[in-house]
Amino acid sequence: MNLRSIGVRLAAWYAVAFCAALLALGSAVWFTVRQSLYDAVDDSLRDRARGIERFLDDHEARLGQPEVQEEFLAHGDLFRVFDQDGRWIHTTAKLQDLPPPMLDAVAGSETAQLGGAPLRLLTDSVALDGRRYVVQVAAPLDEIQRGFTRALWILLPMLPLVLALASVGGYWMSRRALTPVDAIARTARSLSADTLSQRLVVPRTGDELERLSTTLNDMLARLESAFTKIARFTADASHELRTPLALIRTTAEVALRGSQPPAELRSALEQVIAEVERTSHLVENLLLIAKADSGEAQLQRRPVDLVQSVGEACAQASVLARVKGIELETRLPDAAIWITGDAAALRRLFLILLDNAVKYTPAGGRSEVSLTARGSSIVGSVSDTGIGIPPADLPHVFDRFYRVDRARSREQGGAGLGLAIGRWIAEAHGGTLTVHSALDRGSTFSVELPAG
């Protein structure tokens, strides 16, 4: 048994709390019973005192006569009576050694010792025909105190046994309550990068352990998703880099074989340069995504005229649109729309969307860019009349390296990173990037950014 385990500590705290509660309860019961017994004795003493007071009233004129003194004995052997001058009217032999009460003492009860034996005394006064008498009656407490002592000697030896049973019971209950925690620990120890698909058994108890298991399962799901994305990202990045590098190497090897005509050498070098540019662009995008994931990518935030940034992106994209024979229509406000952000990043966001629109719109098609203010948000949209996106692919278009038509995307120089970067730029500015598309009818990408 691990003495530092939570189960042992819970059992110890339970035993301490139980002991404190038991002592508090025992003390409360002890004093309550003791006071109840004393109250019962006091009630009996009051009845005796009233009987003596009635006797005094009936025999006040003959209190000094011997026959009256004998009649006093009918009221017991533990009482005494004084007059207002402090003279004895009657006292029993057992109380002669007690000091006389103060004549002006307040009536009430108290506990005294007589020859080592405890007594309960009650003092009262009565006024008869202008004279004041003090009546003091007593009752022995030795039987009551012997009963208390016997009970104490019975209960004290039981206290360690009760504490031992409470400790064992507390430990058993704590181990039973922590059994799901042990199961969680065993499952966690068995997890690795290859077994992240495992999940904890969730106890349907509605307590903290159920919430803990559910939370850990959610965390495992996020970890599994992150590992899957990293593995896919690594595989896709390797594939994307391997193809242009192989092409560059093959082209260079062919160019180096024997003597090639200048035209063929020039063509080979141009092909190498094109692939190097494409690879450099891919590496830059990979570096940007890596920095974004690690939180190192910093935006230069300052007031930006979004109309100007979108206009610059449209000017760059118009060259591509003219080459492909696509009409690019812009609907931008005449007045400036100011937001806080990074002008270069926002320009790149809209250029990514425009580049996509041009790539996937056939010659003779049309693309439209608009920018409007809607309350506290600025909404920009880029729509086209292109090939559209199949419904099954829509949820994945913002995933890294995801391409609806891989062969066609490669021919057009795409690596499947543009929309992922675009969404990161939008979210880094506190906005969103969404898409609506219909197959063979075109797509519309909408960017919503906070104004101001």
C-alpha cells in the first residue's frame, strides 16, 4: 500500500473528520444528558422546597416547639431552614458541615461537595407575615456520577475500534471511488502515437469522473486529429517537394548529356527555373504555415484601407484573367473602409481567392469581387462561374494539400496550400472565410472581417 496515494490520504482525512465529529457529538450528548439529569434533580428539589415552604406557613407560630421539629423530618434528611437573622430553624445532621448560605443570595441551584460526595443544592426564600426565611434542600449526585463514569469507561475503549473501522471503511470507499481513475491511468500509460484511436470507458455516473473521462476523450480526439494532420502534412509536403526536385534533376541530367543545341539547353534551363520558382513558393508557404502553427507568424497591425488592399489584389489578378480570357468585374466602394490589420496579408488573402477563381474558371467565364460594410463587419466576396466544387469536397477545401482534382491542380501549379493560408489570415484578423459552391455553376468565397 502506497502511503502517499490519494486513497490513503482520503482515508486518513476521513478518519480525522470522523473522529472530530464523533468527539463533538459525544461531548454534545454528554453535556445534554448531564444537564437533563441535573434539571430533573432540580425539579424534584423545587417540589421539596415548596412542600417545606407550605409547612413553614402552617406552623410559623410553633416553629421552635419540639414536636414541630420532629415533623420537619418528614421532608427528608437533606434540607435546612434559616430565618432572616441567620438563626437555624431546622437543619439535618448531614448538612451541618456545610457553610450557611448567604441570606441575600439569589435563589438557584448549584453543585457542592460534602465529605467527598457530590450534592445538588437548591436555595429558595419565602416571606411569611413580614419575616423572610431561607430554605435550602439537597440531593446526592453520587449515583448519577457513577453512571457517567461507567458509561465513560465503556465508551472510551470503543473509540479506537470505531476509528479503526472508520479508517478501513474510508480506505475501501476511496479505493472503490478511485477505481475509474486507475482505469484512466492504465489507458493513458498504454497510449502512444500509434494508439491514439483508443478511448476511455466513460462511466455513466453524472459525476466528476464522467466529466473527466469525457474531457480526456475529447483531448485524445484532438491529439489524434493533430497527429493525423501532421502525418498527412509531412507526407504531402514530401510528395510535393519530391516531384519538382526529381524533375529538376532529370532535366539537368538530360541537359548535361553530350552536346545539346543551344535551344534545347535554354528550354531545359527555363524548365529548371520554373520548377525552382514553384518549389521556392511551396517552401515559403510551408514555412508560413509552420510559423502560424507555432504562433511565430506575426502580423503588422495598423489602420488599413481595405478598399485599397483589395484593389491592389484585383490589379494583380487582372493580368492572369486577361491571359486566360476571363472577365474580372470589381464592385468596390468609392470611400475608404478602414480596419486594423496587416495590409500585405489582406492583399494576399484576396489574391489567393482571385487566383483560385481564375484557375478554375474556363475561358470566357466571369469572376466578380465585391466589398460591403454590414454593421460592425466588412464582407468581401469573390465569385466565379467556374467548374464549382463537388459537395463531398466542400468540407475539405481549406485543408492543407487538399485538391479536388490533383492532376489538374498540379498542371496549374497548385499545391493545395492557398486556401489554408487564406483561412489563417482571415482568422488571424478575427474574421472568417467560408465557401458556397454548386458543381458546374461556380463558387463564392466570402471573407467577413471586424470593422474598425
